[in-house]
Amino acid sequence: MTRRHATALETVSVTVPPDALEAYEAALAETCGTVGFFYDEDADLWTVEGVKDQGAGEPELVAALALAALVSGVPAVPTRHTTAAEGWLERTREAFPEQLVGQRFAVRGTHVRGPAAPGRLTILLDASVAFGSGEHGSTRGCLRAFERVAHRRPRRILDLGTGSGILALAAARLLHRRVLGSDIEPWSVRTAAANARLNRLTGLARFVRADGWTSPAVTAGGPYDLIFANILARPLCLMARHLARHLAPGGTAILAGLLTSQARWVLAAHRRHGLVLERTLAEGKWCTLVLRRR
């Protein structure tokens, strides 16, 4: 499935130190349909790059970048360049080879040809969507963590901030359980639903638009035996109380989207509400926490 864009696209990018990554990723996500970030190990800097319709959402983008500079204490001047829709899609495909994650999963775009990886569960994703591809450290960490807890056979499963739906689809495929995925962005919900159709998992994976734990559609499905929350460090801390309240006794929470330097304060926020650390997994600069409710 290939989407053609009626308007020209532009790429907006900033280069910032690790401590400012979260703020600027959130800023670009305000108006950009897709956001990616790339690490320069030699310089210890991150380039955050968002793609959006040219000229769209300019006041919101300016305000979001100003807020990111204020919150992080790091002013960053964005660079822009016009991006041809087809050229962007082609580069996205080139940057999205098949990903072998952990021992069980293979994540591949619809553009990848050839036989499926033997002995693995394949998750197909629309190649025109450049996020949630399984390449990012936080997604890989979640899938690896999930492999280690899948033997508990959780029955009620939530993927909070589902994005492309990759974690919900992986859980549905491996466990043959119903999974609920939620996201604040309607575009993400549509994308996740499309990916469920690609994987013939519409009967197991359902996606709804929801702002965290405020939606009855999310809270009504609890308490959950397994919660994925691959978001960002700050909202993870803010939602710790709600997550603990909706996690079943003995239930597992897999938290990601945080740098290793942020793991300590995310863990502290959840320990205050009775969750205990079971395991920490690292993928480069990124960290995944596996927590359990006693």
C-alpha cells in the first residue's frame, strides 16, 4: 500500500544534545506526521527530524520549538528543506530493511521481497510509514522484554501510545490474545488499524483514540495483566499512579521511550505506587524497564 501526497512535503530538523532530545522530539511531533531521530556517537548529538506538509501548522510549530528550548534550556535553530513525496518514501524504504528482533520476531515493510525469516513471527508494516519500524532501540527493547514475559500468558493486554501498533500486533500474534492499542493521535490509530489488516489480526488487535488513562475505552478493559507504554520519560512519570491502579496484581508493565540516563527517575515514580523492578534492558542509549505489581 503506497500513499501519494497531494501537497509538497518539507523536512524540519534540529540537532541537540541527549538531554534535550525528549523536548524537541515532542515539539516536532506537534505538527509533523512522522518524526525520527539519529545519533552521532562521535559528537554525542541527536538530530531530530520531522516531515510535514509544506507550510502546515507553522504557528504551532514555532510555539512548540520555543517551548522545547525553554524546557530543555537548549536553544536550537531548525533547518528546513523541501522533500519530494516520492523521494521521501524511497528513502524511507531504504532505511527500513527487515529487522530481526530478539529470538522470535521479524519486522518487515511491505516493500521487502523474498521469503519470511525462518523460525520467526513476522510483523508486516506499511512501508510508507516511517515510525514504529522495529529499528528504534525503544521498540526493540519492548519486543525483547515481551519475549521474556510471554510465558506468563497475560490475558488482558494494553499497548498505551501504540504508534504503528507494532507491540500490540506482536502480542496478538504470539499469544493469540485480544489486545487493545490506544494513541492520542488519530493518524496513529488509523495507521495501526491498517497494519492490523495487513497482518490479518483485526479480530485480535483493536485500536482507539485516547488521551492516556482519561478514556473509558482504556480504563474499562482493566485491570490489565500486561501494559506496554513506549512513550517518553516525562509522561511515563506523570502517569505512574494511573498505570499502577490499572495493572492487575502480579501484572507486568513494559516501559520504554526513555534514555538510560532517565531510567532512575522513571523507576522511582513507579516504585512510589507499589511497582517493583524485575529487569532492565538496554539498546544503545535507550532503556526498557520491566516492572511488576506485587
